[in-house]
Amino acid sequence: MEHIVTVQDAVTAFADFMEPTAAELDAIEREMPVILADVELLNAHIVTLDRTPTELDNRRIRRARRRALAARVALLNPTVGVILPGGAA
């Protein structure tokens, strides 16, 4: 007869190492506007899955797409809107 052994000790032994680091949490926080904009875009598309999109639905999708794109641009180019010293524009 073989004994059945739980693997909880093996699984929970690394529990401290499975938590996200401070750097990973900061990265998630920086990407949160992009994530939320993508969720909004998905919601706009989900509404139109079972029906023909109306003009209002099309506007909602376009608006959500623009917000998602703007959030990505802001994430990739954090210097937009920052005025640098030197006066060259």
C-alpha cells in the first residue's frame, strides 16, 4: 500500500517568492490606464456582439479605441506635455 502524501509543504514553501515585487507592482500601476482603456474597448465591442451596432455603438467603440490608443501613447511617451528648459519648441 502506498501512502498518499500532501504536497502543500512543497507548494507553500515558495509562497513568499510568488508574491509580486515592488518593481512589478509599480509596472502594473503604470500600465493601469492602458488596462482600463482596453477593458472599456472590450466592453464596447461586447455590447454589439448579439446585435447590429447602432450609430451610438459605433461612436462608443471609436471613442474607446481613441482612449486606448492615447493611453498607450502616454505610457510609451511619458514626456508628452512636459516643458523642457531651454525655450526650444
